Amino acid sequence: MSTKKRLSKLYAKSKVIPFNEQSKIVFMSDLHRGDYTWADDFNHNELIYTHALKQYLIEDYTYIELGDTDELWDNKKFKNIFNAYVPIFKLLKKFYDKNRYHAIWGNHDNTKKYKGFRKKNLTKNYDMVKRKWIDLFKDIDIPEGLILENEKKQRFFLAHGHQGEWGNDYLWFISRFIVRYIWRFFQKFGFRDPVMSPFRMKRKEKIEQKMIDWVKNNQIPLIAGHTHRVFCADPAKDEAPYFNSGTAVHPRKVTGIEIVNGKISSIQWLKKTDESGKVFIDKEIISGPFLINDYYK
């Protein structure tokens, strides 16, 4: 089944979540939280991400994860990821308890689609340092897609973006085997992730073009992840309303998409220094903000 058909089929069955002009929402994906070993691509941005998450909690944002947030291809056991990042999961629980946390699954964490996995790992988990069980996300549902809809019936479709790819969708178990037992071995000896190689970049462009084609054919804005390339369509340039939240495994920053008071933008959180040399974490707007209404003219 093609990407277009997979996305259309997924859209038809996705749950609708309401939002309005006053809503503040942040989307992040492709965190690839690992077990804090040499194969964990997230740990170098842990402090940046944690700071950003705390700010979003204070400022009453709804936080939505768009898949591949936990690296379950590299890691067999979720409990190892949980124990590597207990403070982060406690922060996420605060969002969840306020009904401000939603998540969908991606190809690298597709086992979250199973109720048994969620009940075993996400309802609660064992903190090995404090030697006690920690309550997490009671009765959480993690679907493959979601739809945001406001009072004007303007919609945003949320999907990870791997739909229709043979290696990441239909034959994901083969790709997982390669990542878990072959690529992980090379990482141990310092081999760089080829994600930014020219070949991979061309492949990512093809993936994104398929998603953009779906947007054009269906006239429905799409917010995705998967390619690790942050993007926010500019309505003034007549760009199709395709948005990508990027990743948290960039060497120096964490990216995302924000919807704030009827406007959408792409953002990045990164470390900076002031004139005295003191290091601090700051947020920058990459593109936007653009009025949501401008995508519906």
C-alpha cells in the first residue's frame, strides 16, 4: 500500500482532539530516548530537552509526541529507557495528569500500539535507584494517528510519517533486527550515524514529497516527524501545509513545532553563551509564526 493510501486510511480512523484560538501546543518527535549507553543518541541533548519541557509545563502548553520518542529498536526492554530518564517520565506524567499529554507511535516505538505493552510498561514502572514502583500513564492510549480540530472545523492530521515505506512500515521487523544487532555493534566503535549522508538526504526528500503530495491531494494540513528535518510551510509562498517537528538527536539542538494563539511556527532549543561566557538554554523561532487561517484561504 502506498504512502498516500496508508495516510488516507489512517486519517479516516483517527481520533479527533479539539483545540481553539487560545490553545498552546508543542509537537516533538524522534527523541529516540535510549538507555544512556554509547548507543543512546538522545543523552547529549537531555538537559536542553528537560529545560524545554519544564518551560512548556509552566506555560500551560499541551505536549504531543509524534512517534519514535523511545528507541525500542535498539533496546529490547523499556524499563532500561525508563530508568535512564526517570525525571523526564515524571515530567511527562505531570502533563498527562493535567490532560495535556498525547502521543502517537512511530516505526521505532511501534510496540506501543499493543495494549499489553502499555499496561506492562507505561501504566507504571520500577525505579531501580529508589527501589519502588512509579505510577505513570494510567489507561493511556497511543494510536497511530490523531486529528486536531478547532471550532472552525480547521484540521491538522498528526502522523509519524513512516507510513507506506517498506523498510519502516511493512518490513519493520527486519529493519529492527539490523538496527539492534548490526548497526548497534558499529556504534560501539564510533561509527557515525549516516542519517545526514547525501544518499539519506535524497531519500528523506522523497519521503517528504510523498507526504506533501498527500496534503495537496486531500487539502488537509499534516504535522509529522520521521525525517528528522524540521519544517514549517510558509502560506505566503503557497507551500502546501506540511510541517515536520524535526528531532532531538541533532548534535546541538532540539526542534519542534508550536501552535500558539492561532499561529504555527517551527522552533529550536539550544545552548548559548552570554557576554560573560555563562551557558544558558534558549528558544529560537526558525520559521513563522504563520496564521493558521492563511492555510485555509
